[in-house]
Amino acid sequence: MNNTHLHLVVNHLPIIFPIVGIIILLIGILSKSEITNRNAYIIFILGAFASIAAMATGENAEEAIEKISGISENMIKTHEETSELFAGLSYVLGGFSLISLFGSYKNFAVTKYFPFIVSIFAIVVLFFAQKVGTSGGEIRHTEIRSGVTFQNDNQTEKNTENDFKKSDEDND
């Protein structure tokens, strides 16, 4: 396993953990279960650690992939910048989840608001997770880049919603 493969293995975890954490936290909020909320906090903390792993493997993956012809330096730079912002937000979410977990065990009165605050911040983190995932995928997956043209039978279609609608009309 090389550095690029290792990055591809761990880079999905920082995106998946907040998704799972939000689902569990919503279940905890709706069921008023403090134990379920604690489990969500632990998942957000794990997501922060997964972000550390993804960032640690990203630099070596960048060095390896830059040598491949057809790879855009600008796309790598965009991915790197968005991942740094996302990682920072993941660390903050993990830190706040750690505080929430501690407060939950100590039964502080203010902890009843923590699940709501954490869930709102986790949704913000997920917004940036989507940006990181897309920018990383665009490096090697040309089919998800905006403005890419596809060859479909005898007709070239632009990857926009209107052109897809037009092709659907042509097929009818």
C-alpha cells in the first residue's frame, strides 16, 4: 500500500463520522437519551481523529499524484485549501464534543443545550465535508467536474442540467 492508497482509505472517514454522528445525535435529541447523545459526541471526536489521519496522509498523496500526467495542480491546491478548513472545523467539532461529553457526565445544567449546538455546528461541518469530497474527487474523476463534455452516441452533451433535459427530450 502506497501513500496515495492510504490517503484514499482514510479520507472518507472524516466525512462519514459527522453524518453518522448527526443521525445518532438526532435520535438522542428526539428520544431525550443522554447516553445516545454521548455516543454521538464520541463519534464526532473520532471524526476529528480521522481528520488528523486524512491530513497526515494528504501531503504524501499530493507528492505522488503530482507526477501523474493530466493532474491539475490547481485542483490539488483547491482540495488542499478546502481540506485544511474542513479539518479545522472537524477539530473544533471534536473539541466541543469532548466538552459536551465531559459536561454530560458531570450533569452541568447548561449541557441540555449542547446537543442542539453540536448538531447545528455538525451540519456546518458537513457542508464543508461535501466541498472537500467533491474537490478531492474532481482530481481523478473527470466525470464529476462541472463543464465536462460527454460523448453520447453521435451527440456531445454538456454536463449541465439543461443539456441533460434537452437530451431526454431528444430521446423521446
